[in-house]
Amino acid sequence: MTDLMGGRVLDSSALAQAAAGSLYMRALFETARQRMIQLLVPATALSDAIAETESPAGRELLQLVARFPMVTVKALDESDALASGLLRAERLPTASTSAGHVAFYAAERGWPVVTSLPDALRALFPGVEIESLP
């Protein structure tokens, strides 16, 4: 992460790693804070990550992530729902709503996606830049 402008989009797999206390995700949040890098979290990805996190402590961590100063949780409003739905319809109708939401924001902003599950995102938006999680 070297840019001072722009940001990253976090998908549910990145958020799940944050909930599990991943050192990589801790470093990403600290680097974002130090370098003023915006982290965009689609609300659908946050919802999926919370639903898939079994531990109460992990769910509490996700609540902290949502309030982190460099994080913007982006709601799925009407226009974004239409745009991400059309993206899914044209590229991969079986993709999850969350994956469509993430791919839409990555395409719209030209930001890379932090993920451990890049395949659906690449199918939805072949030009997406991926920052793979270990």
C-alpha cells in the first residue's frame, strides 16, 4: 500500500479475517490510518461477515471495524443496487449480492479489492486489481 490517495474495497473474506484477528488485517488498518488510505466496506459484505462469524468477540471486532476512522460503510441504495445487479446479470448471475456490490465499487472507483476469494470478483469485473490475503 503506497498510495496516499484512493483506497481499498474490503470484501466479506477480508472482514472475516479481521474478525479472526488476522495480523495482516491489523497491519492493513494501521497502514490505512498512517497513510490516510480510505477503506470502503460495502454494507452487504459487512452483513455477510457478521453472519458468518461465529464468535461474539469476532462480531464485536467487526463493529469496531465499521467505526474505524478510515472505514466508510457504503449502503446498498437504489442506484447502486441497480448497477451492481446489472453487473451480475451481464457477467455472473450466480454471484452473491455482496460480490456484486464489492465489484461495482471497485469498478466505479478504480480501487483494488482486499480479498481471499478473487475468482467471482474477477468474473464480475475482469480488470479488478486484487490484493490477495494470505
